[in-house]
Amino acid sequence: MWKCVQDIHLRRTLATILVMGLLCVVLAFLDLFPRRDPQPGRKERARVIEVDDTDLETIGLVRKGTQLLRVQVLTGPWKGKIFRAANTLRAQMELDKVFAPGDIILVGILDDIDPETYTLNAQDHYRIGYTVLLFALFAVLLLWFGRATGFAALLSFLFTALVVWKLVIPLMLRGCSPILVCLAAVVLLSAAIIYLVAGLTRKGTIAFAGAIAGVLASAILAMVFTRLFRINGAVMPYSQALLYAGFEHLHLPDIYIGAIFLSASGAVMDLAMDVAAGMHEIRLHNPALPSRELLHSGLRIGRSVVGTMTTTLLLAYSGGYLTLLMMFAAQGTSPIDFINNPYVASETVKTIIGSFGLVLVAPLTALFGSILLPPTPAPPMANY
């Protein structure tokens, strides 16, 4: 009997993995927002041979000017050719880069050029190789430790990245409502990830229902308090540059609202699955436990997890703005100025609204679990 149950679970898991794999392939080839003005030429890897810093000027902590380079192209039709290249520094520490001999960089090359007179545009350090290496190490570790479950987790990781890059971002650029797009993405990701892990079971349905209920509550709170706090969404990086790039129709506050519950949805799914799995195990070991007692057990499980999860959100969000907090501390900024700063206010809303969703998802998941996992009466004892 147990082997039969295992075979059924294995077939369901394999079917779910196959479906998600096909969805990943479809998303990989999907193009909802093709580039309107493709840049001319091509991008290639190059190695820095020589540098000339004589035109660079140091102004305080930053540098300004043009760094002249000699580079050898490593890929493409100009492979092996040596060119001059220029690296312009604009006294912006977060964007400027200084190259040294031996560095592998990314350069832009036009199609019709004269190698003797053409100067390449040195764009940035080439990081794709290390990115692939880092992801490969992560994948190997996940597969080694998790095996089949690790493969499913890796697939859900890829699926999430593809949904955000291939669906969420293009649809918002096309003018679709950011709130609706992010809600649809959360529903899709929650269903795919939860059912991939739990299979098409009652446990998965309980976790899915609890996660979506928590996300909806977070979305409503985010819409209310974003307007009460007067947050215009321009606190997000590159938001103003995006508007000036020809997307004046975008509504930044709605994008900010969507980002709040989209970023918190992962923790919400995690907590919902913890509560659902715990209640499912309790029901398996005690089929006759009354629904009221099962509800109380689910609430106790949720209380044990929700404290650390809310702290996780606080650390994740505050870590991204650590230098901002250090600057306020170094300047001795008063609490009134500190709390009313738009960047601090935006992070406050994001952290507390995300924590609201976490706190709400635990009792909601417990409630759904008590309904969807009804007690099974114990069989009558035989008379001897």
C-alpha cells in the first residue's frame, strides 16, 4: 500500500516538473516587449592590454575624465584585433569604473569600422562568466543536497526569474496595471511553486489558499498606506530615468505597490507551506482530531514561525539601505527628519506591510487547513 502511494506521488511530481519545464521553455522564447530601437553594432569581450590615466582628474573622493585603453578583442569577427578604447568617468562613484591591465571588459563595436582609427567604447567589467560560475555552484549544491526536491526547487527558481523578466516587466512597460500584473504573477508563481513542492494535494491547496489570502491582504494595505504616506514611487532606483526614456505613461506609485507584495510573496509562500505541512502531518497521525483542535495546532505552528519571518523581512529590506541609515546616524539626524524622509518612509511601508501579510497568512492558512482537512471518524471496535 505504501509503495503504491509512493508511486502515485512520484508520478504526480514528475508530471508537475514536466509541465513547469515546458512553461520555462515557452517563457524563454516569449517576447512581449521587443526593443524598439536596437543599438547598432555588437557587444564583445576584450582584454585590457595598456591603460593611460593622464587625463583623469581626482576631485575629492571621485575621479573625472577619460581613461585611454588598448584592448584586444576576444570574441566575434574582430577576435584577436587590438583597438584603442575610451572609458569615460563622470565623477559618479556608483557608476564609474577604472580598468587595469589584464581586466576582461565589455566593449561596443560598430559593424563598419577601421581598426586603425576607430576607438571602442569600454562599457564595464565582464561579469557573465562569474555569474554563470556562481549559479552553477548554487545549482550543484542544491541538486547534491535536495536531489529530486532540489531539482524541483531549481526549476521553480528559473521559472520565477523568467516570469518576472518575460511577463511582469514587459507587461508593465506596455502600460498594463502594475498592481494587476503583480497580483497575477504572484498567483501564477504561488500555484506553480507550491504545487511543484507539495503536488496536487490538499496540503498544496491549503498552502496556496493561505498564501493568496495573505498577498491580497498585503495588496490592499499597500494601496491604502502608500497613498496615506504620500509615496510617489520615485524612490525606486532608476525610476526617473525610466520616465525620461519614453515611458511617461507609467504610474510609479502603482509600480511601488506591486513591488511591495511581489517582494514579500516568497516569504508568504514559505510560511503558508510551513503551516499547511504541519497541519497535514498532524491530521495523518491523528485522523480523528476535531477540526477545532487542528485549527489551534495550526495557529501554534504559525506563531512559532512568524516571529523569525518578520525579522527576516526587516533585515532584508534594511540591508539594502544600510548606507542610508549610516548617513543619518553619522549626521545626527533627528527622529522627526529621519522618519519623514521619503526613502525611510518607503522602506517603512514596505517592511511593515510585508510583515502584515506574514502575520495574516498564518491564521488564514490554519483556517483553510481546518476546513480542508476534516476529521475521519475512528472505526468502531469489534465486540469480543
